[in-house]
Amino acid sequence: MDDLFPVPGTSRRFGLNPVLDLIPAIGDASAAVVSAITLFVAARNRVPKVVITRMGLNILINALIGIIPGVGEVFAFWFRPSHRNYELLKKHTPAVTGSGSPSTKSDTVFVFAIIAVILSTFAVCVIAGLYVSLLLARELFRYR
């Protein structure tokens, strides 16, 4: 989501996240859903809950700032939440660190709770963004 394409002449890369953010409302939602899949992978691999929470916050921060037109795309390019979450996953996966046990039902419930909070907050923001966009469009195209 964040490292697919190189930016010519730089060491930076970007992926589908900032590209999807260009599609109003739907792009932000689809990027958040794809990013949330990492949380399931983390729970399945027994990553500590505090790390899963941090990963969820990365997604939420990107989603909340992502609804601001123009600013959200630049922020997604800079913040790279999927890349951050992937690095956290690599660093804290018990198979890599040599510790851990199989995931439990409480881990799964915890991840579902975090995703529910993220998606609920994001849904409210998308609805508010669409409402503001509608008001702006109405004002811009009003006949005088």
C-alpha cells in the first residue's frame, strides 16, 4: 500500500494508499480496510496487544487526516501507515523474535473491537466530509 512505485530521482516510494485517497470518501475507506487486514495478521501471529493498538492508531490517524482534501494525500505519502504497520509486524512477530504462543479468542475479539472503533470513527468522518462537500458544491454552483 505504501511502497509500490518509486518517485523518480528520490529514494522515496509511494503505493496505492495516496492514489486511493484521490477518490473522495471511497478511496479513504478502501485504504483503511486494506490496512486493517494487517491487524488480523498481527493477531494471528500473537503480536502483543499494545502493538496491535499502535497499528490501529496508525490506520486511524491516516484515515482521519485523509478526509481533508489535498492534505490527506500528502499526509498519506509522508506518514505511510501500512509501511509503519508492516515494520511493527516484522519487529514484534513471535516467530521472528522467538517467543509467543497461538492466538486466542480474546486476541481476535480485541482486534475486532479496534477495527470497529476505527471503522466507526472513519464512517462518521466520511459522512461529515461528504456533507461538507455537498454544502461546498451547493455554494459553488448556486445561481446568483
